[in-house]
Amino acid sequence: MAVILLSAAALFLPVMLFPQSNPGDSGAASPAAVGATIPEILRRPLIGEAPRYPIDRVIGTLGQGTAPDGAWAYANQVMSALITSSLSNVNESDKELLGQSLATLGPVNPDRFHIGGGRTEEDGTVSFLVRFLGRDQWMSGELFLLSKDDVWYIDGLALEDAHNLDSGDVYPYDFSPYERFF
């Protein structure tokens, strides 16, 4: 058996070790050749194909999900307000709750956020899984929104304890959502 394996390795190993190239060629693939290897149609979503959003390893797929457009827009406003500590773009009735949330987020000092795909709950609220990312720590939670007279309000914001970024979560999200082949 060992003789067969060694014979097969002797036949295929030189082909795998030494790439074939034309005389005078540097042997390195040009960027145009690499781009031509994978057709553009396989690298991007087709018309009518659902877009694929990056996946956060903690809260799941990012993006609007099945949430209504107004809820998605307001969730982004709320998250931006929490990151910038500026509550001027949120409803007056939500400012007290967001002020308390700013105090909770203080140790994390977030400079960016992720919003997971929203969904409509049985009671009519729309929920989004969220994650705040700071330099050294991150915090996840769930944002609940409720619509009254076509205006979105915060129904609740539940935040978990802070976690250190160096706790093994090296890749917080998928960097290449539209690449099917590498």
C-alpha cells in the first residue's frame, strides 16, 4: 500500500509544486486573470435574487430582515444616536430610555454598531438584535419598536453585559457576503 501511495505522490507532486507558465511570464497571475477566473455573474446577486447581508457571529444576519421600512429606518436612527451620544434625531418620549442606555453603554464606548434582521413579533412590536462594538469591548441586546399613528417609538431596549473583544471572537462578521468562491 505504501508503495502505491509513494508512486502516486511521485507522479502528481511535481505538477502540484510547480505552476505552469509561459516562457517570459513572471508566473504571477494578473488581476485581470484572477477576475476572469470567477465570472461576475457568480460574484453578485442576480436580479430578483435576495441580497445576502454579512453575518455577525453573535447576532446573526445583518440587514432589514422582515421588518417594515419605517421600523428599519428608526432602528438605524436610534443606533446612530446611541453611538454619537446625540439624541436630537429621536422622538422626545424615547430620550429618557436612551439616556439610561447611554449610561449602560459607557464602559464599552462603542464607535460602531450592527443591526440584525428585524422581525415582527406576535404583539405587534418589531424587534432587532443589535450589537455595539467599541475598541476593547462589545455589547449585544435587543431593540423593540412599536408604531403608533405611523410613528415609530421604542418599546424597549434590553442590553446584555459587556464582553472583551479578545475573548476569541476574532472575526465579528463575514467580510465578503457576495463572494461564492474564493
